[in-house]
Amino acid sequence: LSLASPTSAWPALAEAFPSRPITLVSPSAAGGTNDLLCRLLAREAGGVLGQPMVVDNKPGASGVVGTTAVARSKPDGYTLTLGSTPGYATAPALYPNLPYDPLKDFTPIIGVATVPNVLVVPPSLPVNSVQELIAYIKARPGQVAYASVGNGSTQHLCAKLFERMTGTEMIHVPYKGTAPAMQDLLAGRVTLAFENMRVPVANRLGKE
């Protein structure tokens, strides 16, 4: 996850920067890892910069909607985004008519966090190990559903890699955000997910 802005040479303005609130676009739904990191960053950066940093959630298409909005914004340093793998690394391969160029249309500012994914299942699932989970899935080919936050997301890619490595076949159920995906996982509507490990990263960022 890295902070980025539309490509520009940061202007030498007559007025001090920043002189007004800064918008930080989170290309994910409220409650997800990107949203959480955006809010922590906005709180800390706003205090340092002396201007509010306002988080604006623009979820959709695995980050493409929010990233596109930032690419089309005025390149004056007042609209930023916390980018991640889906919007910059996988989107070009998934969308032939992507409305932005990840390399040319953005200026990277700083790396914010490294977020690992962890395999999670609901407590009601009758398995006690990864080996038992694999056996459970193999006994139900094409019937076990897993959640992700969209096509091309790291959760989706982790699940596809898991399928390839274990010789299993599952059903992909994409959601618009982490919160609804986890609600369905806990309710047993989906069987598993490779979800971002949010709390440790948030605690670390808050301390730093």
C-alpha cells in the first residue's frame, strides 16, 4: 500500500502548502484495510500538516473506481490516494481499457504499510487444520465458496494460488468490501477467505 497523487511536479505556489483540506481517496469500502489505514494516516498527517485530511471512500472494481477518480483530479497535491496491488498491478491485466496508466498518471510519495493475508474460516466449519480444509474442499469440488473484495484483489489471487497448489476447485464470491465479506463468512454463507491481517498493521502504524 502506498500513498500517491496524480502525476505532477509539485508546484511552487505563492501560498504555503497546504492552505486548505486535502482529500485522501480510499478506493475501498468503509471497514476494509485500505479504509482503516487511510483514516489512521489522515489523523496523523492532518496534525503534522496543519490542515484536515478528509477520507473519501470510492469503492468499486477492485479499486479501479477510486483510482480513476484520483487520476482525473487536478494535479495540485490536494487529492491523494492510498494505492494497493489491485488498482496498480493487476488492473492493467484485467481491464484492457483501463482509464489510467499506473506508471504515468501517478507520482508515488511514500510506502505506508505491508499487509499480509491470512486464511480464515468460520468457527462452525468442521476442520481443524489446513490439511483437513483441503480434504473438505476436495470432497465438494466446485461447491465451496470463498470471499474476496473483488476480481484481481490480493484475496482473489491468494485463493487462485491456493487452488492451483492444492488441486482444488472453488467458487469465487466477490464483495464490494471487507465488512460484508466477513459478515457472510461468519454467517457461514461462504466457507473461507484470504483476508488482510488488519489489526497488527493498524497498531503498528498508529505507534509510528
